[in-house]
Amino acid sequence: LVKKERRTMYHVALQKRELEKGANGQARRFVGWLKDLIDVDKEELEFCQRLDEKLDVLAVFQAEAKILRERKRDEDARKAAEAEALARRLAEENERKRLLDDVKKEAEAKPGMVWNPQLREYQYLHDPTQETWRD
């Protein structure tokens, strides 16, 4: 019984040794790849740090550019509003002139009209010879 147990323990130890030996062999095979991956990660970290520094520098210029863009946009909007107000004012002025000319033409004395001071306008004189409605 003891010999049987010794053999079992011996076989377990051999299996353990084989597994450890196999695992180490596989681990050794991956060590080179893992070192290469670590180098790649270091390069990526360095790239990210350089990019972060560049972005910090660009942030200053971006802020200034944003302020200038907003000023230009405000200036353009102000100029457009002024141009629109000017165009509207000119259109209203032209409309007033046209209406005033129309009123002046209506208010001008035509042949056969006299000024009525109470109504402050020109009126036709009553001509008794042209009363056709009484005929």
C-alpha cells in the first residue's frame, strides 16, 4: 500500500513538473511579444504627451481665433442691420415723396378751380349752366 502511494505521488510530481516545464516554455515564447507590446505602448504614450503639449499651445490660438470670429460675425451682423435699415429708410422716404407728389398733384389748381380758405383746398366753382340732372 505504501509503495502504491509512493508511485502515485511520484506520477503526480512528474505531471506537475511537465506542466510547469510546458507553461514556462510557453511563457518564454510570449516574453518577446510582450516586450514589443510594451515598447509600442511607450511610443504611444510619448506621442500622446507630445500631442497634449501641442494642443495646449493651440488652445491659446484657438481662443483668440474664436474671439476674432465672434467680433467679425458681430461686425458683419451690425453692418447688415445698418444696410437693411438704410434701405428701409430710403424706401420709406421714396414712398413719402411719391405720396406727397400725388397729394400735390391733387391739390394743384386745375382750370376752373378757386381756393376755399375755410376748407384750405381748391374747389370747382359752381357753374349753374351745367346742371344736367335738373333737365
